[in-house]
Amino acid sequence: MCHESARGAVGEIKERSAVLKRILIKNAAVASVDPAIGELPAGDILIEGERILDVRPGLVADADETIDATGCIAMPGMIDAHRHLWEGGFRGVTSDWSILDFVGNVRFLAASFFRPEDMYATALLGSYEALNAGVTTVADYCHNVRSPDHAHETLRGIREAGGRSVWGFGFVSLAHTGQAFSNEDRLAFLKTLKAEQFASDDSLVRLAICPREVSLWGDDLASVKAQFAFAREAGMQIFMHNNALGNPRYVMKLAEHDLLSDRLTLVHMGSTDADEWEAVGAAGTSVCFTPETEYQMAMGWPSSADAARAGVNICIGTDMTANNSADMFFPTRMFMQVERSMLSQKMGPEPFIGAPISCAEALEWATIKAARAVGLADVAGSLTPGKYADIVLLRADGPSMAGWDRRKPATAILQQGGVNAVDTVIVGGRFAKRDGRLLADTSRAVRMQEETVARVHALAVDNGGFEADLETIQRRMAG
């Protein structure tokens, strides 16, 4: 519970993680991200099974368990709309790199050393890491699917962790070594996978597609169109890196071939012209920014203002823990503050009142707008009756948040919230974290991750290392 720090034995923890028929959360401040409910200085949330049944002050209801959330802020589980879970195998390695370093050393070298069991290990620990940070849904852009077993093992890790996921099957694997999984084979495999494991969307893990990116199309446009066509036929979300470097005008290439749609989310988009933004907005296509990576690796300049002018739905992702973390609070807050600064500079020398972007608006980037981008807006992203009970309780009575303005829960979340404050995480009515502790045996996942890292890094060193010079990187990329 939020107001105490009880610790149980491992067996008790596993039992407590089971789905309860009814859970009543009492006395929490509520940042619902639902305009019909708003922000409540004190409110209650009733959960029945995997869904939210009611949200309002003074709820009186029978429940199998009542949680006294005095001192906590209840918020929707955050949604990381763009992450590469497998790149957790390079934690910290890329922290001082440019995009060329990254592509040359990871995508064209070390990616080829990942076995299916390495994909499992990084997916499992990465999913636990997200849950620990209050992220209940991860859109995993999995672009190292080197064989069917790589796909199966990644999904096994994600499912075992118990978080919600939109898993993006990638048609992009750049490393040349051991690459025998053709685009035709991938599409045939994906169709079988969809039929056998994803016949229903009513599950924690949903299937999405990451088609071959525009910069890699070459003369293979027919294959790319087939990937988009299957996604549309099967009702799947589509994710694609786009317009990250230079001024490629890839949006217009997508528009030319009628590939923009409201099921598509374009990632990065820092080098995008006004007419491209208009095309994205007209199609209902979403955009996900990953500001930490984009700022570090000079991938253009992401702009919420450009997107807003065109009516584009935007959201935030962490991208990768190779140079970032799974903490969604930080990139959301950072992007908000940078965008506030940029917009304020354009407002001229006259004094003005209020910041140009509110904390409540920024919180939407990591919740309801992210839900829209990953295809879950009708079931996640806000504390709305009928939606999945994906709920985070932040401890707001500790040193980092005590004394917060009770009128503005969203402001407290954005400006003072962090992983250290994440006390309780519920996914579909099931506890994933409680009393500040994940309800899982993370020691095994940590051990497997360490083994993967040691092996992959050793192989990278044996094959020229992570600190390659420009000539070596260019040679790798040329194949």
C-alpha cells in the first residue's frame, strides 16, 4: 500500500500478483487524463477483473481488497510508444556516440551476435525495467528478428514479464552476418504468427509491423507494399523510423504510394517540411519523438509545434537503454521544457503569462496520445471506466514530492515524479509492482542479461570492437 512499506516472502508476492475480482483504491489524488473526470484532489478507483469500473470521490463498494492510497497520486500507466528492447544488451555503450557510431558498431556488427536466447533475456529484463518505471505498455520496435526463433523468444520474454505490449515485427536487420531470413520469408512467417498466436486483440500482447524503412527500399517497393497491405488487412499498427537525418522528404514518398494512414506511427521526424507535416496530419498518422536519442545523435530537431499546427497526434518514447533509460518521466519532462523554451522565444519581447505547453498536455504525450499512436486509445491511456485497469500509484508523501500542489496532480507527476516514486503498478487488474517492489524473480533475468552482455560484447571486440574508426564503419556498412 502507498502509506506503508510491507514486505512479504516470495511465495506471498506471487500469490498477491494474481488477478482479484474487485479492488478498491481509496483516497488517492487522481490524474485521470480523461476530460470527463479531470483531476481529483481525492478520489477512489474501483477495479473489477481487468477493467476499471468507476472513478470518483467517495466510492462505496464491496471489494476483495481495499488499498488505502492516502499520500499517493493515481495515474494511468505510462505508454512507451517506441523502444528497442533488444538494445538493452548495450546499456551505456552508445552514450557518447553519434548515429553513425551506432549504426556501424551495433546495427552492422554486434546485432549479428544475438541468438534467440539473447533476445529472450533482453526482452524479459527490459519489460521488467519498464514495469518498475511505471510503464505498463511498451511498443517494442523489434528490428533484429534474424530468424523465427528470434521472434518466438522475444515474445516469450515479453509475455513472461506480464506487461502490456504492442510488439512490432521488424523487416529491417542490417547486420550482414548470418542473414538468411528474407523479406518474403518474414512476411510468410508473420502471417502464420498472426493466425496462430494473435487471433484476438483481447490480450496483453498485440502484434504490429515495422515495414522496411524508406531509406532501404531500393527496387523492392513491391515487397514493402505487401507488408503494408497485410498490416491493413489484419488491422495491425504500423511503426516506421522516418525523416531522422538530413532532409529526405520520405513522408512524401509514403504519400505517393498511399502508405500514410491512421494506423501508422512515424518515429523521430526531426527533418520534416511543412507540407509533409500537413500530409501526416491529413492522414491521421501519429508521430513519436524520442528526444534523448534525437538530441544526442543529431537526428534533426523534433518539434511539437510543427506537429500541432498540422493536427498531428504526438507521443514520446525512450528508444533504447543503450544510451537512455526506461524512465518515461525524464524524456517527457525534458521535451516539454525544451519545447516551452523554443515556443517562448518565438513569442517576441512582450511579457506574457503562462507557459506555452502545460504539464497536463505533456502528460498526454506519455499516456492517452501514446495509446492512440499504438492503437490502444479505446482501452488504455486514461483512468476511464471500461478501460483496462493499467494504473500507477506514485508515492507523493516522500522527500521528492511532499508538499505538492493538491490542485494539480499532473503538474506534480511531470515536474517532480520519477521512478523512485513509483510505488504500485497494476496491469489489467494484476499487480506487477507493490510497495515499491516488483512482484517477480528479477535476479534470474538480471543474470541472463549479464551473460548476454558478456558474450555479445566479447564477440564485438573480437571482430573489431565498438570504437571503430570511420573507415572501418564504412567498410562494415558496405558489407
